[in-house]
Amino acid sequence: MVLDRYKLGEVISLCEERNTEGIYTLEDLKGISIKKVFIETKADMQDVSLSPYFLVRPDSFVYVPVTSRNGEKITLAHNTSNQTYIVSSSYIVFRVIRPDILLSDYLFMFFNRPEFDRYSRFNSWGSARETFSWEDFCDIEITLPSIKTQQKFVNVYFSLQKNLEAYQSSLDDLKMAYEGYIENLRRTIKPERIGKYIHKEDKNTDNKIDRVLGIGKEGFILPQKDPNESLRNYNIMRKGDICYAPPLYNILTGALHCYSDSIPAVCSPIYEVFTCDEDKLIPEYLTLWLKRKEFIRYAEFFAQGVRQTFDYSLMEDIQIPIPDINIQKAITQVYSVYNERKAIAARLKEQLNTICPILIRGSILTEK
């Protein structure tokens, strides 16, 4: 079967309806993410008139023509809600005008592919700001299978999306469970200073450990290191130790983790590493507290010096409720399951994005 090829300009049309009557407000204002979803705007909207903003009606698309410094992706979203949004007049809004030959959901799958991102970046032009113009956008070619085939593969995509949403919902329930335990402890148990139960780790003075790790937002990482540098002053990390970067910026970005590997490692002396008396305080339980927003605010308030650091002496002064060990274990087990499922959900979301090229190709091969 010979499939029809079209220029996008033949099946989509520009939408330039503005909020001139002021019907839509800041509550309807949206930004767009490179993840191809609508987000709450981060712009300062004080004293900004919304009358020139474009309307994004249900089932319409919007994209940002500027592609420089955008993570090699084009910022685009599809309004699948029943609500009308408004977006900046620097964005481009469009809709499908040939629903008889192209489903808008199928078109979104077409856009949600790395191939489309690469094409739009390659065809972006400009000096200070590279842009992917509407004219070039309309010049994109698309091969269209029948509406029936399009719908079949759209159904596959949305069934996977619903599975991810269901998984995310169970993830939210787990989060509520462990946060509920924490709030109950705050109300029922008098907090204690953790300095009584934590101790700084040893230095690598005998230079026996040569496995070097750094610390980042997502966990421990392999840092760049001078091979001739001595490791004698580096801090040892053993299983169950807590490591963090004292500069406030690092704490704000989540550079604090519990080391879970059974093989010891060392880290730069700029990090703080400490161990817990595990018969009184489980390190995973303490880490749970140190990952909370309350600790972030506490660190912001007490960080000292020109460089704003939260050193070990300040860490010792933190007070938290310390229940029976069995209660600590129960809470950390729920927290551990939550983190494991959170990681799985992230992988599922990534797989959902990477499956779009497969579905588009599969829909075309079905009718060849």
C-alpha cells in the first residue's frame, strides 16, 4: 500500500487568537517544558498585561521557536485538557485542520521523538538566538497511515501512559504513608540532639583505599582526580555512613546521601562523612529526616560564613524525634520502597518517551 506524504503546513494551521477581552487570567497562564508538557510559568508577571497573550484552545498545540540553550530539544506541548490556556505571544500556537487524515494525538507522538528534536535543531537559524521558524515547521514532511491505524497506535501509547499514571498514584500513597509516620513522631516524641549518636569517620591515613567517589544530586559519582594526588587526607566511607557537601548550594540541590555499598571508598576532605550508633539511630532513618524540606530551611537559616556552609558542628545540633529501633526500621522500609518505586517510575516515564519512534514506525510498517 502506498502511504500518503504531506507537508505539515497542509494539515495544520496557525492560531493567533489573543486574550484581548481579558477573559483569561494568571490562573490560566502556562509555560512549556522541554519534556513537552505544560508547566506553571516561572516568569515575573507583576504589572504585565495579559491581553496580547495567545489562547491555546483544547486540542491545540504550542511551541517555542527559540531552540538555543534548550538541551537539544524543542519546547512543545499539546493541550489535551478541556481548559483553554494562555501563553506568551512569543510562542506559536497551531491546530490540526485535517482531522479526517491526521489525529492530533498521533501528531503529538510524531513530535515526541528524538528525530523531530534533531531535525528542528538542525534547521534552526540565527546568530545570538537560533530559531525554528513557522515556515520551516510547516515544511516538515509526515507520512500518514490510515486514521484507523493511527488510532490503534495512539491507543497503545495512551494505555502505557495510564499504566504510568496508576503507578505514580501508588507512589503518592507510599509518600503519604511515610510522611504521616514522620508527622506523628513529631507530635508524640520529644526531639533529641543527634550529636549524641553520630561520629566523624576516619581519614584514609594508611592510604589503603583507592576507590574515590564524589557526591551529586542523584547519588555518588566518579569524580575527576589527579592520579598522583595522595589520598591520605581523604575521608573513608563505609556502608551506612552519611556523606554531604557542606556548602549551602550543595545541600539545597540534594548533595546528601547514605552510602549503601559494602565496598569502602574515600571522598574528598571537603565533604563531611559521619557514622551513626546504629543501636540508637539508624542512618537510613536519619537520612530520611535530612532529605526533608524542613532540614533544607534549617540549613539555610544556620549556614555560616561568607561561603554559607553547614559544617559538621551544625549538623550535630540538629534535633529530631528518635523512636525505638523497630519503629525506625519500619519507617525506613516504607521510605526505601518509595525510593525504589520512584526510580522505577522514572525509568517507565523515560521508556514512554522513547517508545514514540517505535510506534510511529510500527504504524507505517503496518500498512506497507
